[in-house]
Amino acid sequence: MLVTTASVDPSRVRPALLGIEASFTTSCLHPDTLTALQAIGAPVETGEDVAFVTRSAAMRTDNPELVWSAFFNFNRTTIDRLIPETWRRVSFDDVLAAHNAALDGVFRDALATFPADDLTPSWPRSVAWSRSRRRSTARVGR
């Protein structure tokens, strides 16, 4: 068995958690995600619906009870209606692809505003790649 140890600078934990929370919130509430899922036929109407459907797709389950159990304290009636109806209309892969495509533009735009020096050492390559892709590919609908 391989055992490793690592140290984490406590001053970096909260900013990292805030970044994760902001990314998750964006993935559910940004208007492009709702529009993209509606465009493929998913019966989503709110950010809450987007959260349930995209997480259900990632879990690869059409079982409302499993989804509800993973997100306890959410509206059971909404989940019982939304999950079966969504998977009658679209596939897990369609939802994930539409969600990723919508967020790709959102996060590329967000990263494009960051000076490379403000990003962690592993990010400058990603930002450079993102910026080069942005210049070399036309974005549909923008």
C-alpha cells in the first residue's frame, strides 16, 4: 500500500472552496446552461432543475429515489416529476454534452480576464491554450 502525506497551506483552503462553490453555482444558475438544456429537450425551468438533472446525468441514474437521497431536503415532488420526464426525452450523454458546451464558453470568458500571473502555476498553460482556441475557433451564437 502506498501512503503519501501532503501539507496544505491553510490560507489557500478557503479561497479554493470559494472557487469550487462559485463554479458549481455558475454551472447551475448561468442562463446559458438552462438555455442549452432546454434546447435539447430537457424539461428544466430553474437552476434547481439544472442541478438535479446534471447531477443525475453524472450519476447515470434515472431513479428519482436515488437522486432525492443524494440531495436530501430538496423538493421531492419536483424530483419525482423531473427525473423520469427528463430521461424519457434525452440521454445522460446529451445532458452532459450540452451542459459542458454551455459552460465551456462561460469559463473561457471568465479565464480570459485573468492575468496569467494571478493564476496558480498549472493554470497559465490552460489559459494560453484557452486563449489560442478562442482566437482560432468561431463560437456559435455569440
